[in-house]
Amino acid sequence: MTPCPGHMWDGSQSSFTGPALDLYRRLDAMFVRLADRIGAQDYAFPTMISAKTLAKMNYFTSFPHAVTFAVALDRDEQNLERFRAEADRDAGAGRGITLTATQPVQEVLTPAACYHFYPLFANRTLSAPAYLTTRASCHRRETHYEPLRRQWCFGMREIVVIGTAAEARAFAERAKHEVATMLAALGLSATPTVATDPFFKPERNPLAIMQRLDPVKTEFVFGGDLAVASVNLHHDHFGGTFGIARDGKPAHTACLAFGIERWVHMICAQYGNNPADWPLADVETPPVRKRERVDA
Amino acid sequence: MTPCPGHMWDGSQSSFTGPALDLYRRLDAMFVRLADRIGAQDYAFPTMISAKTLAKMNYFTSFPHAVTFAVALDRDEQNLERFRAEADRDAGAGRGITLTATQPVQEVLTPAACYHFYPLFANRTLSAPAYLTTRASCHRRETHYEPLRRQWCFGMREIVVIGTAAEARAFAERAKHEVATMLAALGLSATPTVATDPFFKPERNPLAIMQRLDPVKTEFVFGGDLAVASVNLHHDHFGGTFGIARDGKPAHTACLAFGIERWVHMICAQYGNNPADWPLADVETPPVRKRERVDA
């Protein structure tokens, strides 16, 4: 009983084909058009991000429960022999597979699209604000999953600014306005709500306490409980951590993030299972632009 | 000294922006046009694939050295506390991070795009051949990596048939012809070569021995050592394993796979670093089609 034709669910992740895939792409194309209006340059990042980068953000202290590690076996031949003697049988039986000795863990599955940008701009001085965008597969371990609403792997489109405090604030204000306009144009209702990130033991984490004292995260909440987009002010947290300078000071950053599967869910919840009833049916995705500038 | 403007390398994976991203997308759009001519339906799959599915293919016995596991920590609070006490410091210092107790390992980073299709069609009887396509991020642990040529994470576009033995053979023949035509149109030279998969201890693996006795894999090899596309006949291996029937028998399958980063490499190796000299500059990616059929 899949509510959205062409959507498939394996218990923690979604696959797409047909109308659901089409809708997914039209939604992302709508986000890309917004990124274009903002003048954001598009990037594509790989699945993994280095643990070293996440450590600089204190990610492992703040979100140890959410991390998915990329782990490979030590290549010693006897180690591989020990592993393979059991693995196909255990995995086939639906038991978890038992790893033998592993290589040092240096990479993590990307937990948020924008985390790739800050190391990329590390130790640079910007003479103008940088507007950036990417769609990345993001990964968060949770206690339970729900189709399209809460997934181990999900698509996140982000638009990011790296600039002065005023440029970051102006971006965040515009982002909230643009999301509200987009929702209204699609006939959807999601309420802007002050929120905090899901820290481990928030009562003892200084970052979590800071977020409560100085609200920096606005989520657009659909149906009372589903955040479909968020606007985040990071102050100079990433600029300072990664040595990015703008106007003689550590750069400020802000981001606008869309959970693409959640927008698919919203459309189906609001308009039903018949693709003919969905909005965005006549919108075409933009063709690839002839030439793009590079400033990386 | 990046040879391709807009391409970035982190030691095992690539990121893209500007002209390199543009080229990457134009190449995939070219593969999608071929998939369209073949009548293949497009799918999008998530990062991970279940270990149970790979076990059915004896993947862990055959390629234990190549697997990347998706591993999360046991959520016990004391376990998470033990982990976070060290993790940010160790990862920040560039040492591998030490995992404390982990959850049972049930998921693996997708090693080949087409592996998602066989469980999807499991226990079905097809009244016509199914032509399918997807682009997936694929992951293979190797002893060394090279930008665009050999990556831990890379983009793979596949076109797949599930049908009778004759349908699979006809698809494989057409695929070889289409790849040769595509290469010629781009002014590129890659030689079709009989190949085998990189099995662990191939001399003792019955699947590897079978591959040598009955050649089923043709690779198009650029510059003497780089496989940029492969055409693979699986006989009824996947059809039998996953209970897919066609014409009263276990279905035969075949696939055509493109390593997208390797095509970016080929274009830069052949035409240099100036995007104005690249072919495909005037080709636009196809807009999203108005409606797609679903038969899943």
C-alpha cells in the first residue's frame, strides 16, 4: 500500500521511479530555480565526508547517536578469509554481519549537505559573499523510520551563504520569505517555528544551550510535526572554525535546507495519490546552462 | 593543479562544480538518451543496500576486500558517552576514530547500481522484457585511488535488461554497438576487451573460474588501462537467485555500465583543460518528461 505511485520503501530508505521520481525532480528543480535567483553556484559532493572535518565541528560530541560510519575491512588476507567464512551465511539469514578487523575509520556518511562547503572554503578571504547550493544524500541514524518522513538516507537541497553578519542575516530573512512564497504557490501550509538541533544530552551541551538562548533555527513545520525546510544562522561558528574571512573578520554563514522526500510527502498528503492532481505537473526542469563560472 | 576546471579531489572521492559538473551532467544526459532509445525506465536508489541482498549474490565471499559497511553505534547512553569522550579529539588529529559497541551491521554502501534491481523484481513473472536504468553513487574500497580514474565513491549509470536468454544477448550486442558509436561521435578511442571481475582469490572462486571459461564481460578500455564502460551478461544468475521468471524459466539479465567520472577523465585527457574545446558543449540535458509510466 504505497501512498505515492512510484515510491518504494525498504524500512529505512526510499527508492523512486515513475510519477514519484518525476515529482521529486520537479521539486528539486523548483529549489534550484530559487538558488539561481539568489545567484548560488551549484556543487555535487560525494557520499562520504572526512571524520576530521566533522570533528572540527564537534559533531561526534554533539550527535554521536546519529552518525553512520563508512567502515572497510583490514585487507590482511587471513582477516578477509575469517570474515567471508561467515558473512554471506549470517547476512543471508538476516542476522547482522560480524566484521573482523577493520581499517581505521576516517570517513562518515554525509549528515548534512552544507558541511561540505566549509572545509572547501577553509583559509580563504572572501571579497564578496559566496552563495552556494548542492543536493546531497544525507544520512542520520534514528530510533525509527517512516516512509518519506524520516529516513536513514534522504535527499537534502541546501542554499548557503558565506559572508558578513549582515549578509547572513539578510539571506536568512529572504530565505524565510521565499519558502513561505513557495509553500503558498503550491497551496501548502507549513508554520515557521523556532527549533533546536537534536543534540545528544542537550541539557549538558554548550552548543545546545546557546541555541536555546539565542534562537538561530527556524523550521517550517507541516501537519504539526514535520519540518520540511529550515533556515539556520550559524553566526561565525563555521567561519571561525575553518578560518574563512570576510570583511576582515571570521565569516558568518547561514543556510536554507529542504528535505526533498518530505516535500514529496507533503504533496501526496495534501493532493492525494493521483499524479494528475499534483501541482508542478507543467513545470519543466531547467536545461543545463551553457557555461558556469568557477571560482573554487 | 587540478586538470579539469571545477573538479576537486579529497584523496579518494571527487566533488564537482562549474565546467566539470556541467560536463558530468551532459555525459549522464547522453547515457539517459541512450536509455530512452532502449525504452528503459528510470529509477533512483538510496546510498545503502541490504547485506541480505548482497549475501544472496555471494558478494561477501567474492569481494570482501571491496565492501564498505554502514555502521552506527549502539544507542546505549554509556556506550555513546565512551565514544564521544575520544572521537572528536582522535578524528581532529587525523587518527582514525575508535568505535565503541556498534549496532548489528545490516546495510552496505551500494557497490554497483544494478544490484538494486534484482531484489526489486524478486519473485515476479515478466510477460515482456524489462528495460531499466539508474544512476547511483557506488562505493568500492581499493588499495589506492586516483582522481576521476579510481575512486572510493563514484557515479555509475547502468542500463539493465531482465528477459529471456535471447533478449539479454540482443541487449548486450546492441549495448556494445551503442557504446562504440558514442565513443566515435565524441572522437574517443576505447577498445572492447574481454575482462573478469576483481574477485578475492579468483583462482579458488567458482564464479571467477566460470567467468574465465565463459567470457561474459566486455570492457571498453581507454588508454590501455582504464575501463570506461562494461557490458555484462549474467545468464540466469540473478534471475535464478531472486526468483524472477520470464517465458517459463529463470530470467536472464544483462547490463551496460558507464563510469561517469572516467568519461570526464577521458574528455579532459583527449581535449585538454579548456571547456570550450570539449565536445557536448551544445547538448542540452532533456527536460523532465511530462508523465512516466510505473510498472513497479
